[in-house]
Amino acid sequence: MSEPLRTADFDFDLPEGLIAQEPARPRDAARMLVVAREGLRDGGVRDLPGLLRPGDVMVVNDTKVIPARLHARRGEARIEVMLNRSEGGGIWHALVRNARRLRAGDVIAVEGAEACTAKVLEAPEGGAVRLDFGPDPGPLAAALDQAGEVPLPPYIARPDGPRAADREDYQTIFAARPGAVAAPTASLHFTPALLDAISAKGVARATVTLHVGAGTFLPMRAEDPRAHQLHAEWGEVTEDAAATINAARAAGGRILAIGTTALRLLESAAAEDGGVLPFRGLTDLFLLPGHRFRTVDLLMTNFHLPKSTLFMLVCAFSGTARMKAAYAHAIAQRYRFYSYGDASLLERAA
């Protein structure tokens, strides 16, 4: 019988002053807390190469953030649209504010790019809706370029909207495949110099894709986390990436996931023996304490929100007691939290 879980058990007090409002400069100057089985060690992101071994594999997510927040109108009603996931053929799953103002068949026009319109395919449900922008991708692409906003998390204060610098700051060095509405933030710490140092150590790199959806910002409302449903996100593990990972594991190398997105995707593609299978499609895998991790030995990730699905994930990976102690230490030592904040390097619980 599974142990009872309560969302309240994953709560902690975080001083508002520790919520990072901009990234470290340069990116690899951020601090990094090493959470090992034998204890905690304070350090920096630039220490990462020295913590890896020849034959290890670093798995990164090459998703690229799109300016997915649009302001639209249906007549006089204003609607805020957060594109969440492309379903192909011009159809998008989206999260909307003022969803109660929309009905199936309504047509909305994007402010600042009125040539771009979308038809509401069904009545919104739970703030989510499917929008048909038409088969020609040109008008939507132009609207995103002209009027789209970088969908920064709500805890990054931008009263006047995202700054020009955010378009670059909120994009990782690995970004290549457009489709995410949130950055895989552990990857924000990497620089060319850091990548060169990791390669010089004899560490290989495998690239996967998980387009992070808007659901990552949604709060946990259920008292029992198992009642929470994640929005599905599109991901791909290619045959080449799977082969690189499996060869390293067979040779005794360790697998380091850069970010919870890479970890979730690898676990979605896991074989029973701990190998990784090629994967292409949707995943809504929710990793909670009690999950048996098969694919990853180390996880680099930022510090996450209280009572969030991602704090629950790191507790599942390294142990709830260990992660609560690590977060208490990080707060006492004034690490910077969340998307633009510092990093942690976690060993998987034995």
C-alpha cells in the first residue's frame, strides 16, 4: 500500500528577497549546492566539470521558448492567451484568462497583429481551450514576432511587461527547436566556456526535446498531490540520443539530466532494465515520492516553489528529508531561487 501524500507536506517558507529577478552574469557565475548522499556542499556552477567523470553523459533539452503570451479581443472583450502546445495544422491548445467570455465558434483577433485570428473550437474547460489559427502558419508567426511576449513566470516582477533583455536571458544556450512556453531553467547556467570544460573532461552530451508547457506555472490545488493532473507536453528522444545514453550506462558511466524536463522525458522513455527507448509523443508523467527512477543518476536543477510539482519531483529523486534539509540550508545561505536563480546538483537516492 502506498504511503499517504499531502501537498502541505511539501510547503516551506521562502523570503521574497531570495526570488531572483534576473540571472547571474555571466550565467555560469551562479552558485550551486551539491546534494550528495553523504551531505551538502556549497559551490558554484563552474565546479560542475570537476564533479563529473570521463564516460558520463550529460542530457540537455534543446527546446526553444516562443513569445507565447498574446493579447486578443473578441469584440470589446479582452482575452489573454498563453499558447501551450501545437497540435499541428494551425491548432493550438492554449490557456486563457477571461475564458468565461468565450464560446465555441467565437473568433478572436490578436492585438497588435489584427491579421491573425483564431476560432474557438470548443467551449473552454478549466481555463484551457483549443484555438484554430488556420493552416497557413504565416499570420501566427508574424503575430508572435510583432506582439508576442516572453511568458516569464509570475514571480519575476515585470510591471511594465518583459524587458528586452528577457528574450535572451530566458533562452538557453541549447535552444534550437521552437515550441516551449517556459525555459528549461537549469540550462540557463551554461556558457561556451563551461561546455568546453565539460567536454575536456571526457563527458559526452545527448540532446532531447521537451516543449515545456504553460501548465508548469499552474498551482497545486489538490490536498493529495496524486489528484493533480499535469498538462501533456510534447517530447522526443531520438534513436541517437537513446544509443548514446545506453552505451554510456553499459560502460559504467553516469547519466546527468540537466533539468527536470530532461529527467521527466527520460523516465517517460524508460525501459524496465534502466535503458532509454526512442520516444516521440506526449507525456504527462508526474514524478512523486515512491517513484523508482530508472534512467538518471544525477540531476542539475534550480530551486523550486513550495508545494510545487517540481519540488515534489526533487524529493522523489533524492529523498524528501534530504531535500527539505537542502532547501533549509539554501535559504539560510541565501541562495537565489526559481528560474533566474542558483542551481543544485542532486544525487539520486540509493
